[in-house]
Amino acid sequence: MPRQIPWWVGGIAMSLLFYFSFSTFGANRPIGASTGMAYLATVLFGLDAGSYAYTAEIEQSGAWEGVMLIGLFFGGLFMSIFVTKSFHLSLIPTLWKERKNRSVKSRMLWSFIAGFLLVFGARLAGGCNAGHILSGGSQLALSGIIFAVFALGTGVITGRFFYKKKVCKNDR
């Protein structure tokens, strides 16, 4: 059985990590992830930062966000293997099997569609949810708080619609 850490310990640890990492005592930078992904694409595809206005704009922030994303991946992997002992590979999550189907193709197709919509929305909004909610919300920016309410509310509504229980004839 995986070892569980109380939610409040995680909340306090994340708050302290954010404070010391992104405040004026730390990196003095806003947190975000979408710029790191865009920067990674420019590196992978060999785009010259001087050739495109957007790549020149994200060159500095994207580089450190890319490193942060790599650290998030390996940090999460480390915690799931050594601390909570909950690591496992799964192409289809349990809730998907229960509420949708057991098709790997279906899961991958919906994952691609959802990922595309997230990236498209992040570009339209001028940043990802991490940038708007975590940075904006922690600074008590009205735009960050409004974004959080709508993003989380839309997520709840979409999740309830998408993962609604199938009604069996015997359940009526």
C-alpha cells in the first residue's frame, strides 16, 4: 500500500517552496510552464531566436522554465518511487476504464485532443494555468483569481459531464 502524506504537509511544503523559489529571495520570476514548452520546441526544431519575434521574447524565461519542467518530472518520479512507493505505469487510468472504455486508442485520441485544447488555450490566454493561477493568485492579482474561478469551475463541469456514470437498466 502506498505511503500517504497528509494534505496539509504538502500544502505547507508547496507554499514554502513557491515563496523561496519565486519571490525576491529566490529566482524573482513568475512560475509558468507553457513558455518552457514553447522554448523546448524552438530548441528541438532548431529555430533561431532572432528570426521570430515570439521565440526572441521567450528565450530567457523559457530556458529556466524548461529546466523547471525537467525537475518537476524527475522530482515526481523520485517521490512516487522512493517516498510514497506508488509508482506504476498505466495507459488507461482506473476511472477511464470504469466510466469510458478499455480502448488504448480511444484514451490516446482523447488525450491528444485535450492536450491540444490546453496548449491552444494557454496561447490564447497568454500563459498557462500555472502562470495565471499560481503566480497571479499568489500575488492576489484580480486577473489570476478570476482565471482560477473560471478554469476550475469549467474543469469541474467538464469532468462531471465527461466522466458521468453509465446508467444500467437494472439501476433504475
